[in-house]
Amino acid sequence: MKVSAMPRPIAYWVYLLYGALILVGLVSLVRYLPLFFPPAQYDFRAYYAAGYAVIHQLSIYEKHLDYQPVFLYMPITALFFVPLAWFSMATALWIWYAINLIVWGSWVWLLITHVPLTRRQQLLVIMTAVVLPASVDIIALGQITHLIMLGIVAALVLLRRGASGWAGVIIGVLIIIKVQLLLLALLFLWRKDVRGAFATAATVGMGIILGVWALGWATLGEWVNAIQNKAVVSAIFPVNQSLSASITRFFVPQQVQTAVLSIDNVQQIPVYAMLTPAWLAQWLVVSSIICIGWYTYQRARTITDVDMQAAIVLPIMLLVTPLSWDSYMVYLLWPIALLWTKVRHTHDVIWLTLIVGCMMVHRFWRVLVWQSHSPLVLIWGCVAMLCCWWAIIRIGDHASQKRAEYGTN
């Protein structure tokens, strides 16, 4: 690993800053430990309730249990949780908790063993994965995102080995679980991989058909309504870090309900709009997405390396999806690992520090919004995604220039 011509003390300070961010993450992790014993896992209760509803022939998109959020996945996904619903809630919580921990460790191991990292870089990636607020939140809330991340890494490993058909099947399953992952199919279009694209489409189609066959057409309509209702409620919710939500906050005032100082002290905190008129927000959102897409196409269309392609698609997917929860930022671990392999200069580490630093700052949005009622304190996750996208594009430009120079020589 080399450093630039910048003075050595500056290089040391950059690495020290990254280490300080990891330390902040560790402190935050210790603060959240009480949520793990016993595991609260609020979101898992929706999965459990969906399996419970299938067993008892109830609607999977209605509440049947106490402290249960609404289930928001495709109908067939409810069938995945039927085995867990045969256990009591208390037992199922511990089983899911164990599954999540195993899956978390599995995708981290798969990532560091299939991306060409040095031992030191592997340690840094592992530490980042452990202290990342998104990783901790997934475990605390009992979400399915670690399982999805395992699928993403497994699909990318299969693509690197040329098994695009199986990679397409995995990505199809991931899209069935979360429709927001539809943009992962861009990898096959980018690579002009007909086999992978067909496997993805066939898997998604089969999932929809099996869901309708098992649970009925009406259930599919209920799922669409549930998604639409959630999208309206969550359009500018603070943990939604999509480009759409981050831009709209500047034009639309909102009331944020959050705990202040203690978990029992919940207050309504206003976040004021900084710009007008409100209709301009949608124009800016659409224009920004088009600009990012076009700029990426111009700069990255010649990239053929699947690692780089995935590293570009993942942050773009998070940016352009209307609902992009902050826990989804765990998907950026693939680009972050790839960025570590490309570190040649001090400013490369600066970009990595910016990405991870913005993720860490977003952890404290509840404190920041209490101190300042500005939408600026609610967009740090989006800034992290933008920094990640730009850092990967920048590396892609350097690689293209080197290939051009090599061809000329």
C-alpha cells in the first residue's frame, strides 16, 4: 500500500482519522448491546406474523400480533417464514437472531476472501463491517438485509466465476424479497449477458406465479396497496436516504418524531424547508437521477470488470430507489472493499474516510435534528452513497486512462 507525495504526517493523520471512525463505531456498538440480549428484533415480528398468517389462513398484510409492523414483501416471501412460525415468538426471535449472526459472518468472510485484499485491508474491511451502524441496526431490528447482502456477494462471486445463470437465479430471489433490488439486473444488461438476464426474469416470474397460486390474486393486490401506503408515509422519513427523499426535504417541512435524551422521551421535532417552491423538488430529483445515469454511462461504459461494475451499480441503486433505508448502506461494503484494493495514494484513503465518516455521522441524526432543525442534518447517508459512487467512478476513470496509455504504447 503506497502513500502519495503528501507529507508523511498528513498520511498518518488520514489513517488515524479512519481508525477514529472505527472507534466511534465501536462505542456506538457497545451502546446498542442491550438491544441484543434478549433480541428485540421489531422488524422480524412482521416476518413471523406473515408465516403465522399463512398457517392460520389469514391475510399476511394485516396485523394479527402485538407489536407487529406491516409485512411489505411479495406474497411468496411469507412462505419462507412458515417454519419459524411453528415456534413460539420467543423461540423464533432467538433462532432468527442466530441465523442473522451466522449470515453476517458468512458474507463478510465471502467478501474478504474473494476480493483481492491484503491482510491489513481484510482487517480494516472486517472492522468496518462490524461497527457500521447499518450492520448493527439489522441485527437489533431483526431485518433480512444481511441475508440479502449474502445473496448479493454470492451472486457477484458466481459472476466472477462465469456462472451467470446461477447468479441470475440468486438475484431473481433477491428481487422477489425486495423489489428495490431490481436495478441489480442492470449488471446483466451492462454485460450483455442473456443467460443471467433470462434466469433473473424467469425466477421473478416463477416467484410471482407461485405466490398467486398459493395465496391467491387478491394477496398480490394487497401487497401492491401495502407498498403504496408505505411509500407515501416514508417519502421523507429521516432513515430514508434516497436521493428523492434527501432533495425533497429541502422543499417540504416535516415533523420528526424521535426520542430525545432517553428512549421514553419521545418528542415531535420540526424540520424546516430551506427552499421553495415545493414543485421544484420533483424536477430536481428527476434531473439529478438522469444526470447521474448519463454521467455514469459516459464514464463507465467501457468497464468490463465485474467487480467494478457491481461497485458502480450498488450505490446508484441506493440513490435512485425512492425508498432507501439507512440499513441498506451495508450494501456499500462491496464498493468499500474494492476501494481498499485500489488504494495507492493518501487521497484514496480520504475518500474511504468520507464514505465511512458520513455513515457514522448519520447514526447521530436524532441528536443533530434536536440541535438543528435543518434538513442538512438528515442527508448524511445520501452523501455517503454519493461519495461512494464518485470514488468508484474516479477509479474507473484512472483504469480507463491506463488502458488507453497501454494501448497507445
